[in-house]
Amino acid sequence: MLVNREGRIAAVGPERDVPASRGAESFHFPGSVILPGLVNAHTHLELSGIAAPIAESDFYAWLLKIRSFKESLSYQDFLAAAERGLKESWRHGVTTVADTGTSGAVLEVLLRLGGRGIYYQEVIAPHPDQARAAMEELDRFVTEHWSRLSGGVRLGVSPHAPYTVSPELFRAAVDYARGRALRVSSHVAESRAEVDLLVANRGPFAESRRLRGIPAPQPARSPVEWLWQLGVLHPGFLAIHAVQTDYGDIEILARSGCSVVVCPRSNAAHGHGAAPIGRYLEAGIPVALGTDSLASVPSLDLLAEARQAARLAGLRPGVLIRMLTLGGARVLGLDSEIGSLESGKWADLCVVRIGGDAAGSEDRAASAVIEAAPEQIVATFVGGRRVHGLPV
């Protein structure tokens, strides 16, 4: 493979067919495969400073602990956590992150360290009276950072979830994003508590809202249908988690042109169940994988998510690798730039040592990659720049 000075792939093929220019830097990785860089389609890297996943069986109680934890942190704490999270991502072969946060620290670190990704600024305000102030804050954030964006770092908007965002704010945030060609993501149909709120106005979310004087949501058959009734689902809308769905929801997501990110280990940790990955793929819905945060899972190992997805949905290694690369790029609208080893695309690469025995067969190589331990990821490149591993 030949990479040009801009950091894009100039040619792909055997060394005899793509000779390097005189004086070019060369890397050799015997017993290894070169993959497109992995795409972590849902992270919360600003939480990477947490010592260990928060053990709490009740999801609502877990969310309260997360809020308390975040309130105890300074912006410098968020910056340090974001840097740790980005470097950990690179160590696991991830070259693009789709990160959701409130502090803006991940955006700052992506720009400073030359990372690649979409930073989704989160909006949270469950009471309709808070919508205007939340939108003013969102606009201030976008306006402040717009001129600082680079080609590898983009902005998006994330109305946090149906249970934390009023209908008025959800519509306004999506309209704002679409008017500025920003991507939209939201936590959707993650837990039974969310379903209980939106279907029957009961459960811990409903009780909390009653105590705070927040109006009950208009009931719907499901969280996905609630969003569809709001008119916020659209091509490119990224539904995160999407565990609590049925065939009717899948039809809505497919018809609306939405994509889905599943986080199997996080969902298992919270007892939410398993997203119907196979049915999403059968319906033609683009699906990618994410790790969520270190508050839920013990590592930012995207291959561990792939192994969990394989156990849940019986997916073949080749399908999983596509979800980790081009599939992830597609759900983020970046598939013209990354996700495959093609001339003209960015040289975002993940090098995995699999040994000579596995290299002779495409199926064996794919299986070996999915089963690889973190130490087998010997190098990661973003735009042709090595961000993890030593030259050998």
C-alpha cells in the first residue's frame, strides 16, 4: 500500500506493483493483516476517567450515579478523560469515533491530537419550558466551534433520549441540525423503563417527571413510534442501542432511512437484553457497533463488542468486520472517505497480527481478527500518521 503526503491511499496491491518513492518511510508487519481503521460508532469518551464500570442493576439509579459523577468533574478532568479515551481507542485499532458528550472535551481533544470523528453535542431538557434555553446553548456551542473544525473532525447534535428531551426540544434540535447539515443521533429504545414511560407513563422515569412537574409524554406504541410521530426520524438519523424494538419498529426505521448502532456489552451489563441485529440487517438497515462508555463496560475494545454480537446474532466474521469498518463509516455518512482500502480514501489503518497459519484463508483471517487480543493490534494509523504501535 502506498500513502501520499496528504495521508490518503495512493495505491493498493503487492509491493512489486506499488513501488515506494525513494526515501519514503516504510513499514513491514509480518504475519499481520492490514484492515481499514475500525469505527466506534458510539462512545462517551469524556467518561474515560472513571475507575471501573458503575455496578448498579437498576438503570435509572445508574443514570443518577452517572449524573452525580459528571457533576463532580472539572473541564480539565473531562479533557484528561477524553485524551485517555482517544488514545485507548487507537490502541484498540479504532481510527474514527462517533462520540456523544456534554462538556465538549472530546471535540477539543480530537482537534488537538489530530483524531478523526464526529462529536455529537448532547442536549438534555425534559421540561418544555427549558427548550428555548437549551437551543440557545446548543447554538452558542456550534457557533463557537464551527470555524475550528478540520476535515477529520465534524459536529453533530444528539437529543439525549426520549425520556430526557421534551418533544418541543427534540423537534427543534433535529430541525436545527438538519438546517446546518449536521448528523443526528439519539439513545433510542434502550431500556424497559423508557418503554414504560412512553407507552403507559409509568415506571421510574414517569415517577421522576411527576415529582418535578414535567408533563407526561403523549403515549405511543413504542419509543420508535413516539419519535416517528414527532416527525424527527429521517435518513441518517442514528438510533443508538435500539434494543426494545419489534417488527413494526424495524419497518419504521427502515422506511425512515435510519441507521442503528448496537452496544452489546453495555446492553448486557444493564440487563436491557439484545438488539435484534439480524432482523435489522435483513430489513436493510445499516448497523454498526459501539462500545458506549467505561462507565458501562471494562474496556473500549470494539473487537470484544463484535464477539458479543456474534454470540447474540450468529454473525459470520466477515459480516462483523464489515460492520466494524465500512458499515461504521456508512452509518456516519463517511463511507466516501474511510471504511475500505481504496485509492483516494484516507489511510486510516488497523494492523492486526494473526500469524502465518491464519493468513492463508480469508475466512480464517477474518476469524483470527475478530478473536484478536488488544496486544495483537500492532499499529494504528490515522491519515497515514502512526498513532499507535512502533515501526517494525
